[in-house]
Amino acid sequence: VYTGWTITVDPNSPVAPRAQADALNCNTEHTYPQSKGAGSGNARSDLHHLFPVRADVNSSRSNKVFSNITTTDTYYPGDEDRGDVARILFYMVVMYQELTLVEDILPNNPLTNYTPNGAYMSVLEYLLAWHFQDEVDYFEQNRNEVIFTAQNNRNPFIDYPHLVELIWYNHPGIPVS
């Protein structure tokens, strides 16, 4: 995710796939950071927000909130992934009531990481815009199908993109038809 980088692991190798990925400098991106509320229970292992990613990219992203630019407090996922990120975060806040999307860019606060007071991501305005600018594509649809076979649930914002308008209908970021 974020770079288009791919790896190949050999399922027939005596080396476990996870060890092969580690050797290739690959680890797991939690789109909704563990330290921001998705660090335990089903939220931590929900496949809808997990992606293989280069370790250096994952480290650079850290637990920054999403924004239109990358700074010390924010991260821009790139044009190709921004709509995907938005729909993943929409899914996460609908599935896990303890998670919240906010408008403000709140700097990382180590005192609230891994606590209910730190269970937020942003910036909602940008996520709404990205949802409309980067529409659902075949990659997302296929990934949703694969995850359904493994996890037995779907990201409804991929299957029914109009749900965004129904949930956040009064937000100024929703385009007027």
C-alpha cells in the first residue's frame, strides 16, 4: 500500500511466509493505527485495514493522521490509495464504536496512545473528498471479495459507495448533486 510495491512469497518454501516477508523488509500496515484505538480485539486483526507494506514506509507513516500533505503530524497516502484509505476508515468507525473520525489535525500525544481518549483519526473532510475523487476500483472490489471468503464480512463502503452520503449527509464535504 502507498507505493505500489509488491513481494512474492513461496508457499512451498520450508521458510514460513511471514519469515519470507520479513526477510524482504515487509511488515503490516494498520490503516487505522493500533495506537489510535485499533490495537486490540477484532479491530487489530480486521483484514479490511491490514496491508503488506515496506517497513520504511510503515515507519514513516507511523500513527499519523491522514491529510492532503505529509508533515511531521500528517500523512498523504497518494492519489492511487486515498479513496481506498477513506473507505477503510469509514468501515472501521462503523464496525468499531470506540473509533472516531474528526476534523482537526491532532498531533500525536503519547499520553493518549492506546487509550480511549486517543481513538481518533482524521481529517474527515479530506476522507470524504478522497472517497469521491478516487472511486471504488477493481482492486478494492476483488480485495473485498477475498476478505469476505476469509473473514466472512464485507466493507459496505466498497459495495455501496452511496452509504457515505447517507451517513455524513449534512457534512459540508459532501458534494451537492
